[in-house]
Amino acid sequence: MPDSVLGEKVNKRKPHNLIIFDDCLNELAKSTAKSIQSRLWTRNRHYFTNIALTSQRYLKLNPTIRNNLDSISFWKTANQKEYDTLEEDLNVDPKVLKRVYDFATKEPFSFLHITFNAGVPLFFRKFDRIVL
């Protein structure tokens, strides 16, 4: 996509965009190779664009996408590789992550939400802050 489509000023007004990728893993780039998608994930703020992505498989997401997430909502999984990938991606003590994950996902329909905007990961059960 040309820059003019991805966030150039139009009529001297900065555009504000939201792109939603709803469970479309097969449509996303599989590698970290340079692509329009990789450019969008790494430069979205420059384009005044927010991106929301839903996926049933965290493990299958391109590492460029996983490394540029501002927040993650992670439901209980029976797939240990999914959890292991999350643990490897985060710069968090594995014991702390396991403790907050177990706490946040112990009830049905509950999930662990993690934000990275504060410089350090903040943990939430659903959207209620978990104080460590």
C-alpha cells in the first residue's frame, strides 16, 4: 500500500484508523520477511492506525506481529506449546507469569490480559488489574 493510503495527512487532518483482523491467520504473512503487512505492524503508529487482531492460535502468529503487540488477551489453553510461546515472548519471570495466568484463567470464560504500555507488563484478570 502506498503511504498516502496508510496515513498521510488528507486535507491537513491526521487520519485515525482502526483495522480489525478477525481470525484470519491464513491471510497473514507467515514469515518476518518485508511485506506490506510487516510494514503495517511495525509502523502503524506513524500511520495513525490502531490494529486489533483476533486469533485462536498465538503460536501461529508471525513473530513480527507478536513482538509489536501493545496488549494481549490470552484465554486458558490445553496446548502447552501455545503457553510456552507466550512465556518465551514475554520478558517476565516465568513463575510470575504462571501464577497470574493460573489465577486469571481459573474460572470459565476468564482470561489473562497483559498490557505493555507502562514500560513493564501489567496483568489483568479479564480487565481487572492483578496487583502482584
